[in-house]
Amino acid sequence: MGTEDWGIIALGGLASLIASIFYMWGGTKGFGKYWRRYIGAFVLALACNLIAVYTSMWVWQMLLVFPALLGGFSLPYGADDLVGKIVKRAVFASGVCFAGFFCLWGLGFPGAGIGIFVMQLVVGLGSVFLGVKNPYKNAPLEQYMICQLLTFTIPFWGFI
């Protein structure tokens, strides 16, 4: 694998972009939460599984990506006090990170996969910061960025 895989890599990046847009819509008034919970989660899970099939790295645990994302994207993360915000957003980020854990498990915990998963957890902490102290002062942008941060590795587990 190398430069000949640019198209499949672009597909994974596009899936992450589209899922982040759906996630943002699901948190915006006038759109249903199903955009976030079901459609965004499905797009990411589909990309993860299709790329893994393409790279011959598919394992059945990758089917668990969708319910993990669905569960994570459905967790409440709003609160009025600082401690409540931190706790709820940390639980939310952990829920989404389970999608990566299922891929890691299915692939047999390879060293490179552990590194990617640890990076995903660290980035998850960054998403907690965004959720608690939104430096953008724009809720839809915050939602888009949180989804991008938490999920940008998910389509690419097939390359581990």
C-alpha cells in the first residue's frame, strides 16, 4: 500500500467530514438529533468497515463501531456547572472512543494500533476542553470540531 491508496484515504477523510457535518446538524435547532446519532455514526462505521475490507484487515469487531458511535453520540453532555460539564463531556468522549477500542481489540492490539488509540484518548481530552470552554463562541462550530477530533481516526483502522 502506498500512493495508489490515495482514493481510499480520501474516501475516509470525506466520510469523517460528512459525519462531522451530520453531527453538527444533529446539535442544531431545527434539525433532528437522528442526524448526529444515526446518520453520522453510520457514515463513519461504513467507511471504517469498507476501508478495512479493501485493505483485507476487516474483523467482525468492526461491526461494533456503529453501536459504539451511536451510543457515544447519544450520551448527554450538557450541564450548568463546571464539574458537571467536565464529567459529562469526558463520559461522552469515552463513549465515542470505544469505537476505536473495538477496532483495536479486533486487530489483536498491535503496537501501532495502541499508539493510535492512545492518541485518540488524548485528543478526546482536547474535545472535553472544547466542550467546557468553547474558544470559538459558536456552538455549531464547537460541535463540528468535537466530532472531527474524536472521530478522525475511525475510518482508517483498516490501515493498521
